[in-house]
Amino acid sequence: LDVHGASSQRFVVEGPPVRVQPQTALTLAMVMHELCTNAAKHGALSNDSGHVHVQWRLEENPVHRLQLSWQEIDGPAVTPPDRGGFGLRMISRALSAEPGGDVQLHFHGQGVVCEMAVDLPVLDAPRQESKP
């Protein structure tokens, strides 16, 4: 993993395997790209000590709901922007277009926290590789 020059050691990524439909996967990829870009320009990936913790879980009652969290740690102090730029608008609009889509951005002293959620249709479970 190499994101804007940041090595994989600056990321903690945790969560179970989850299958999503192609449109949802594209939306989440665009959002993660924007969060990475902002972190590299202004946040935890713009200094030598910051890192990012990404984790997700799947809630299954009453519908399948993916809860995903992006948290920047040990980055420079951040404050809410005076006005939302393209990236923040794209994140909000892209996720709100998904079924049950919700996003909340928090600007804390150590970095941005982005809490996201989307409803997922019930798909077949991920296939396990068969071993010979």
C-alpha cells in the first residue's frame, strides 16, 4: 500500500470481508481517494508522524449496514473549513446518493474523523478458496 508516498506502516486497516455492489464499491473508492488526498495535503499524512486508522463492520439487523470509520491520528491540528470545497461536497453527495447513505465529518485536534454508513443488499457470502 502506497498512498501519496505514505507507506503501509502509516495505515491500520481492520474489518471483515464484505461484498458490495459495483456502484457502492466505486462510491467508497472515490470517498477513500478523497480522504487520502486531503490527508496527504493537510492532514495526518502531511507530516512524518501521522497515521490513519480505517475500520469497518457489518451490522445485520434489521438490514445489512456497512459502518466505516476513517480516523487521522497525530497529524497537524485541523479546524473545520470556512466553506466546503469540492472534496467535502463530493464525499457528502456521493454517500448520500447510496441507499441509507450517511456521512459525518469531525475536525478534531489531531485530525479528521469521517464516519460513513451505507445499506447493503443481501448478497451471497464471500466464497472461500478451496484447498486441494
